[in-house]
Amino acid sequence: MDFNIVLLPGDGIGPEVVGQAVRVLTAAAQAEGANLNFNEQLIGGCSIDKFGTALTDETLAACQAADAVLLGAVGGPKWDDPQAKVRPEQGLLGLRKGMAVFANLRPVRVHPDLISASPLKPERLAGVDMIVVRELTGGLYFGQPKGREVVDGIERAVDTLVYNEEEIRRVVRMAFKLAEQRRKKVTSVDKANVLESSRLWRKVTAEVAAEFPEIELENMLVDTAAMRLVASPANLDVLVTENMFGDILTDEASVLTGSMGMLPSASLGADGAGLFEPIHGSAPDIAGKGIANPLGTILSTALLLRYSLKLPKAAARIEQAVDQAISDGLRTVDLGGKLTSQQMTDEVIARLGS
Ligand code: ATP
Ligand code: MG
């Protein structure tokens, strides 16, 4: 089995964590008899510096042709001017659109030994194991019309929240499919008491639920969901929602764990390559020091193996090795330890099993 993987290390700590994660990915794939070919490309600030654009057509084409894409992080103070015409984040948006990855998955799980790092009370975190599915290519961030105008001396701005039923159906269906492998419950989050787009969301979600009679559907208003995430997170399993609500709720969910550096994400489409990246940013404050926590990126490679390469055993190998390393007390600096990125990665590789 041969697979082609595009690596987009990006900026800041991106190259450090991707470099380490690739060692784990290669070892885990090899253990399952798979051979990976890597093709490294630029994205974000480093691409702006070299090509004047955050994502070249060649890089996008390579990603579209690949079996999967592993990304580090983009951006940093060097490219922070909000007035600038070319910005690192444009590379990410272009990549998501270009790869047609309409669903962003963020598993949120807390290792029992890391519960003390969370801002929540320990008893609230016991048993937290959820996956948030965020619609990624529609809604308010992309809807037209969008813009600013001055009417009679008064400036106004407009954004449009638009979804069609197919855009809703495909992402909700993905959530129900995930629920089949889990605790058989989907919580769909909307604002159906005020938004027309949410009323369509609810209607289509009910239709999808009818295709999955063994899965329980719970509809929840987004304000309630924001509360539940901190008040009783262990009751949530698969949570699915539109783009902006998901943007906000995924960040809220990620701080439950108290460790940004540990959380992975996957962005998936109907078929074709998935895009895998840690949820943290480029962390300019620690870039170049070799101390970034590589586990979020390492766990992203587990998602890559599971969802794009369909190698669930290799994925489980990585997840178990990471769990074991944490159980054995191994910690990078962000978790109060002393290990460098490379040392932490060596420890994970040593626990991959044969
Ligand atoms: P972005 O705008 O790119 O999302 P951000 O402002 O959300 O960035 P991050 O770059 O994610 O911020 O960093 C936030 C804080 O978390 C920083 O202090 C950073 O050093 C720390 N951090 C982020 N990722 C890691 C990691 N993998 N290991 C250790 N610390 C990290
Ligand atoms: Mg951020």
C-alpha cells in the first residue's frame, strides 16, 4: 500500500511539530505495512515571502491530488498587518475551499492525568469524550451579499447567513455516521427560535435522523449549548453545527482540556483528501526553541490514518502510545514538564508497539 501525503508545515512552530509528527506517522504506517510518500510545500507567511501569495495554484493542485494533507500552522507577527492585501490565513481558507472539506472534526478528550490542567472542576471533566463537527465552507463567513456601503452619510455592513439543504445534509450525515461508531447520540446545535437558516437546518437534520433510527437526535439552541459545554460536557457525544456557531463552540470545547497543544483536528469532504492539523496556532512566542508540544499534531496524524488512509489500527497505535506516554508522566514544557518536542516524540515512538 502506497499513499501520497502533502506536508504543509507553514510558519512558527508548524515546521517543528510537523517534522516530529511525520516520524510517528511513518513508523505507525510501516507497522501496518503501508508506505507513505511525502511532498512538502509552502503555505501561509512563508509562501507569501517566497511567492507573494499564501497558497499557490501548484500547492493547491498537489493537495487536491494527494491522499491526505498534514498542516502545521500559519501566521505570525511578521504578517500581522490587518490592512495587508495578502494574509497567511487566506492560504487556509483557500485550501479548505479548494479541497472541498466541508466538515471540521475536533475530538475533545481529556486524559485522566491531565484533568488538573483544566480550568473546570475535576468532577465535571470525568468522562468527557466528545467530537464537535463544524460546517466549514458555508454560512456567514462565505454568504453573499457581503460588504460595506455608505447610505446618506451612514456606513452600514452586511454579512449573509445562507445554507442550502444539500450543504446541511452532507455535514449532518457525517455526524450521524460518526455517532454510529460512538455512543449513538447526535446533538444538533442551531438558533431555530430566531434564524430561518436554523429552521432549515432543523428540518434537514430531522430527515437525516430518520435514516439512522438507532441514533438519538437532540436539538439544542446555541446559547444552551455554550452553557452545557462547561456545565455538563460529559453528556455530549457528537455535536454538529453550522460554521460560525462551530467556530465559537470548538474553541470553547478545546479549553475544557486546558492544553491547546494536545488537540487534533480533521477537515473532511465527501471523498478526496482530508486536511489534518493541530488546533493550536503558530505560537510565535516559542517558535524556534524546539519545545512545542507535538502531541496535537501527532494525534492529527492518527486522524489522518483513520479517516483518509482507512488504517484504523495504525491510528489506534498512535493514540494508545500518546495515552501511555502521558500515563507514564512524560510532559513537555506547556504541561509543566521538561521534555523537548523531539524527546516527547521519541517517547511516543518507543510506545508504538510492534
Ligand atoms: P492563531 O491566531 O495562529 O490561532 P493563537 O493566538 O490562537 O494563534 P497560538 O499560536 O495557538 O495562539 O498560541 C497560544 C498560546 O499557546 C501561546 O502562548 C503558545 O505558546 C501556546 N501554544 C500553542 N500551541 C502550543 C504547543 N503545541 N506547545 C506549547 N505551547 C503552545
Ligand atoms: Mg487561535
